[in-house]
Amino acid sequence: MSTFFYQPKGEDIFLPTIWGYAAIVVIMLLFLGIFFSVTGRKKSMTTKEIAFSAVAVALATVTSFLKLFELPMGGAVTLFSMLFVVLVGYWYGTATGIVAGISYGILQMILGPYIINPIQPVVDYVLAFGALGLSGVFKDSKYGLVKGYVLAVLGRFVFAFLSGVIFFANTSFAGFKGMLSAVIYSFVYNGSYLATEGVITVVLVLFPPVYRAMKQVKAIATEERG
């Protein structure tokens, strides 16, 4: 364990070593390879897709540190950070959206790791943030951004909730002991800040000028030059 993770003295968390980060990158690459093989995606991402996706992930990363407020039980409502990742799926579909979500999750783990065992970051940073790419399911639907955003946030909530129940049930992080307490705490903790940010973001997106602007941005992002 000490080769890949170390535990700061007096702390309950583990932080990756250089070898730990390398192992994480390798695992992520394998995961992405398996993902593309299973989904059957044959078309490579275009330069434009990569550029727009990179900008979206960068904006999501910056705004994730801009907290509007924190809730009493913990968890912060950010400056619409999830929306930027969701946009990638809305523009280019589920596969590209999931890649962007995983990339964002890896950045979050590198910039602010919160790890209590080697498996937990896969759920918290890969699966939870990767789920934001589910917005691509509704990319061609009426009000697709709103529908996709709601689905993406629900997907992230499911993995965050499971992480709380599976990995934090018998720790001091939740402030409770036992499975039932962990289920309740994880549901309320993760649901409160994700739902709050989700509602605020949906209201913003449905504001007519913003909604029209989002459609124009999508047209630019998906425009193909002859």
C-alpha cells in the first residue's frame, strides 16, 4: 500500500504517491479503452471536439473552486461547475461526455484528493464524475440540455451515495456508526448539495436569454466546415 498511497500522520485519509498517480492514470486509460470497445465508438474525436471539451473541463475545474455557499451538513454549491461538463455530452454525445467527465474527475482527484482506500476514488472520481456525460442521452431531444443535466446529476448522485454507504459506513467521516446511519447521512449529504446546485442551474438554463445562448453555443461547437 505504501508504494501507491501514504497516510499523513494523524489523518484518516490516504494520499497518492507519484507511483499512485501513475497507477491511477494507467487504470483510467485501461478503463477508457474498455469503455470505447464496449460502446463500439469508432469515430475519433475531432480537433474541434477536443478543443471545446478541454475548454469546458477547464471552466468546470475553475468554477468548482468558486463556492457560492456551503450547506450545514457539508458539501458546497459551486458556480455551475457541473454544467460545463454536462455541456460536452449535450454537444457531442454520451461517449465524449463520459470521457470529459472522467477527465474532470481525475483533475479533481489530483487537485484535491480525498481518499480513504484504493477503491473509493474509482467510485468518487471516475464513475461519479463520468456519469455527468450521461447528458448525451438527450443531446438531440427538445430541452435536451435540461433533461440531460437532470439525468447527469442523478447519475453522479447515485455513485456519490453508494460511495458514502460502502466506504464511509464505519468511519468517523459521516459522524455516525452503522449501515443505516450511513445510508441516511449519505442520501441527505450528497442529495442536499447536488440538488441545490441542480435546481439553481436548471432555473438559470431555462431563463430565455441563457437558453438561447446555450443553443447558439451548441451550434458553434457542432458546426462542421465543408
